[in-house]
Amino acid sequence: MEPGNEELQAATKNRSKAKVFLVTGVTGGLGSALARALNKQGHIVVLSGRNLGKLEALYDSLEAEGNAEPALYPIDLAGANASDYAELASVLRREFGRLDGIAHCAAELGITTPLDVYPADIWQRVMKVNCNAAFMLTAACMPLLKETTNASVTFTVDPKNTAFWGAYGCSKAAVLTMAQVLADETEGLRDETNTPKVAINAVYPGPMRTRLRSVAYSGERPEQSPAPQDCVPAYLSVLLRDDKKQTGQLVNLQSPAL
């Protein structure tokens, strides 16, 4: 489904008081858990994903809990282009007048195979979802983020730089570099208290009990990995700016450090 104005089911309750966060990949384990946690704290969560049925199910579930009414914006990251993200940013500005943060949780695994036989079409799709979409979405929303006090952008990284990780490993390495570049570029954007106006950070959550993990490690028992909910506090900390000065950091939930 192509994104469009009529497809944004916008929140209407207490809109002027709540913070607004856009979360991608909310039909996956991490994105869904993070969206629920943000909503539980009273924030408006713009639910982004490509499966409208799953988006609507999550929307209904959150709405039934009686917290801030969420919003949903269906978009296929593999097919969207710069104009689609510009339209999304325009809709966010019109409907909410602000954007307090973006959490990039969407991920595409692709296949695990040697680079010299990696199918080009799958490579391009993985790069679009994991890297290009994060770039275009963030770039389109930066003007709105810069207008907001204590805004944040949080990327999800996963260091897979060994054999057979192909496009997934390369795209995640690119995302980490993207976060570092953007953090450096926005370093001078500070308020009168020398606090960064937009915090740019990355989180490495490590293994999680998700569908992507089950595909990548088909022989692994699910209980061997933590639930996505266990990683959510780290995301909340950087998204909600617990440390107002923190920017340009990689939050590594694994040991040893990278």
C-alpha cells in the first residue's frame, strides 16, 4: 500500500500535551515492544510498517489500553522514495506540529550466502529497508526534529561482519556509520544550556527473540535469547533523553563491547 494523507489515522486526544514518536518496524518484535512502552508512558506513537492488517491490530490494542491515542502510517520501506518520506514529514507537521523522536526498528534479513553469489535484487531490497529508508526518513524529518526541544533519533545496529551475512551485515555497518556522521554534523546544534537539540544515538540490542532471529538461527531454541521487551529500557533512555547531553553514542547491550 502506498502512503497517503488519508491513511494516517491521527491521534486526537491530548495532542498538544503529548510527545510524538515515529517508530518503524512496529509489526516486528522490537518495534512493537517499544511502541507499547512509549504509549504506556502517555506518548503519541506513529506506528509505521508495511502490513496494514498488523498495524491496525496493534493500533486497536494500544487504543484499548486507554493511553494516548496512537496513529498509524502504512509505508513499504522497500518501495518508498524520497518524495514519500517528504510527504510523511509533511503529514506529521500538519497533524501534530511536532516530532520528538524517531526509532528505527525496521529490519530486513535477506539471505545468508557468500557475496559472490548474493542475488542483486535481494541485496538491493535489504539495503533499501535497512539503510536507505533510515537515511531518507531521517533527512525528511530533520527540519521538524530541529524545531522540537530535546528531540532524538535512535538507530538500531547489529555488527555482523563475518562470512555469509551479506547485505544485512553491510547495511547494518552503514547504519552505524550514518549515525556517527549525523551525530557529528549536528554536534554544534545546541541550545543556550549547551544541550544538543537533536540527540543522535545507536543501540546494539544483541540477540532477541524475534522472527528475524528465528529465520537467521533456525536451529536455536527461542528461549535462548532475551525477549524484545528486555531491550526496551535502553531505547527509552535515549529516545526520552534521560541524559540530555548524550549524543553520538553507541549503547551496547552486549558484552564484551564492540
